[in-house]
Amino acid sequence: MKYNTISALLIGLIFQGLWAVAQNNYTIKGTLSNVKDGEIINLLEKNGNLGVTIARDTVKNGKFDFSGKINELTEFTLIGNSANFPLTYLSVWVSPNSEIQVSGDNYFLKTWNVISKDPRQQELDRYTALTKQELDSIQSLSVQISLLFQKRSKASADERKIIRFQIDSLRAIESVWQKKVFEKEISILKTAQVNDIWFKKMIEMALDVRYNEKSSLRPAVTSLFNKLTPQQKLEFSALEINNYLYPPVVVKKGEPMVDTILKDLNGKNHMLKDYKGKYLLLDFWSVGCGPCMMAIPELKQLDSTAKDKLLVVSISMDTKKEIWERISLSQKISWLNLSDGKGMTGIAARYGVNGIPHYVVISPEGIVLNSWVGYSEGLLQEKLKPYLE
């Protein structure tokens, strides 16, 4: 009897363990029409404002599917991999043990239908349903603009001028449609519950306020933002919106460096002032940024050959520590590798980081000497040469 009891207990524990593992499974199955077989669909995991490609599938007989394991609610995005797709994405919110159905009858993936039990997906569908006509018009224009850019790369000087005019004309039409989308979305935001989707839409509008000189959204977006509770304004997304609506003062060349508490992967605190005495190269980067990853070999070389004069300080924009840690280990990043956990809303905002990789050179005395965005082979060596010689 005792043996049978122990056996039953073990079987029960094994069954519970297997069930717990199964509960972490998810599937995303797509059914498409009017999309050619052979097209590639990418699945990305959102990480702050960036996405990391974790899988891809080829459309076959109008089908694609993804499956895997997750431990918590995760926002994935679907992106097409050819010029037939618009330069946009479809958000898919996935929970452990969820089965998601996606369907579409064209290449305009932003408005594909998503069947899901997740309330966030259902909330997002409210916005999509209200703005489908406008979104499809924008997606159509996006495809046309991409094709014109391809044509422009092979055109003569006179032809490029004509194509440039065509692109500008299409973008002007695109901005009209986008304004209509925002106006309709604001009508929902005024009465909607403050949640992940509410913040997502507000961030998109705050970005328009920040970077679109012709934006008329500031009064409405500011009014909505000011209605948040003090506690809600402390959320990461709210801090991001605040940075776009009220940009922080950006440190300029010739001014003292901006500093803050930064942590390494072991949780130890660091500050830039601790490393005065050498030139500092701040490297604002993320695993979801292709050029950032391309720059790693050159950063390794600088760290090994110029460390008597220069300290490389990589500052991760990844807001999920596990992603930052995983890529740091796989790339064998041995130099100073830090994060304030705030993505582009923390110290990055004070250095004017809008795109990455973004590099800042600081003198041994703590003065900002140079700052630039982007990477190409040999660029870091070239930019640092005046200081290292």
C-alpha cells in the first residue's frame, strides 16, 4: 500500500510538471489569401521600442505558423519580408497556453484579423476596426513609396528628381490619412481604460508631436496625459510619453557629461564619473539593432588595443534584462556593459539618443567631445583617431 501511494504521488508530480510545461506553450497560426506562397513572415518579440526576430516561416498553401514557449504575457509582432508588404507590423499579444488565429486577404498585415482571448488584443482590435480604411490606404502608399525608392536607386539624376517629387507627394497624402487615424483613435482614448494599448497609442501620438513639425496633436495628447494619476505617470510608458512631450535638455559638445547610476549584469552600481582619467566611448545599443551588432567586433578591438587611453562603455537600451544578458554572453562582451533599465527614456534621452547605435566621446576630464548616430566598418577607429593619437 505504501509503495502504491508513493508511486501515485510520483506520477502525480510528473503529470503536474508536464502540465506546467505544456501551459507555457503558444501557437500562432495564419491563413492568408492573395498572398503568394514563398513569402516570408518574421516573428519578432518586442523589447522596448525595438523588436528581436525570434522565428520566421514561409507561406505555403496560404498558411504560416509559429509555436514556442513563454512564461508571461508577451507582445510579438509579425512583419513581412518582401517589397510586397508595407513597412509596418501587426501586434499579436500572446499569453502562455494561448492559441492565436491570424487571417488576411491581402498584404496589408496591419489590418489582418487576429482571433484571441487576450483582452489587450481585443482592445487593439477596437482601434483597428475603426481605422481600417485609413490604415489600408497608408499601407498601400507605403508599398508604392518603397517601390519608388528601389526605382530611384537605379535611376539617372533627372529621373531621381522626378521620383523624389513622387515620393514627397505620396508622403503628403500619407500624412493626411495618418491624421485621420489619430483623430479617430483619440475619440477612443478619451473614454478607454488606461492599459497597455492606451499607452501604446499615446506613445505613437507623442512621437508625432515630438518629430512632426506639422503635428496638431499636442493639445489632445497633453490633455489625455495630464489626466493620468501620479502613480500611472511613474510607469515606463508614461515616462516615455513625457520625454516626447517635454524633451529633456540634451547635453551638447563642450559641456560636462551627464551622469546617472548604471548597473552591470550583476547588479553592481556604476557612474561615469568613476572612470574619469581616460577617454570614454559611450555605445548606446540594443540586440534588436543590426548595425549595433555589426559594431561589436570593432568595439572588441578598441577595448583590447586602446584600453590604456580609452574605456568603452556599452549602455544597453534593452528593457528586459534576460535579453540583454543573453546577447551579452553570446557576444562575449567583456568591457564595461551597463544599463539604467529605462531604455531611451533615461540617460539616453539626455544624450539625445533617438536612433541607435549612438556614440558619444567624453574627454578624460568629463567633457563631451563628439556625438554621432550610425555605424559602418572602420567608422569608430576613424572617429576616435584624433583622441587616441
